[in-house]
Amino acid sequence: MIPCQACGNQNPIGTRYCRRCGEKVHADQQQVMQAVQSTNDDLASRKWLERGRSALVIGAFLLVCALVLRYAVVPPMPSAEVPPVDAGPFIPAELPKVEAKAEAAAPAVKPALAR
């Protein structure tokens, strides 16, 4: 974009007369080079924006496909409820009583120095 010397309006490159006031636009080589560089920068940023949008759309599409596959194609998981089991034959009603003797539980220790 080339600024107009009379009103300051930004005009596209190649414009001979200002689009706002109608004055003839004079541009030197440095202004043209800066305008071309800024146009290239704008185009590059638009490309990145379009790529980001494309990636976002693809990601959303894949998410929708995954959800459809999950709920439409994959069968539901079985319930986590386990039916009650009769534990009668496995666990006796009364446990046997065990009396622990202190002597039997502790090993006999012989003094090593007494001979």
C-alpha cells in the first residue's frame, strides 16, 4: 500500500490517483519496495491462518468420526455388576481355633559361649 501525500489514504500498488481525494500519487522506489514487502508478509500470514483453520477443521472432523464410531459401531461394554455368589461351600461358617504356643513360635536360642 502506498500512502497518498495529500490525505494519507493507503492506496494499492500501481494506483496513479488517490482513491479518496483524487490527487496524483507519487511514490519512490523505497516506498514501493516496503509496500511489496508488507504485501508478501500479509500473504504469508494469511497462508498460516488458512493452514491453522484447515488443521482445526480436520481435527474436528476426526473427533466427530471417532465419536460416531464409538457409539454406533463398537458394542457397549458389559455391565460391571457381578451377580452374588453363595460362599457356603468355600468358606466354613466357623473357623477352627488355633492356640499359638509361645515356645513353639519362638526358636530355641543356645548361648554360643556356654560350653
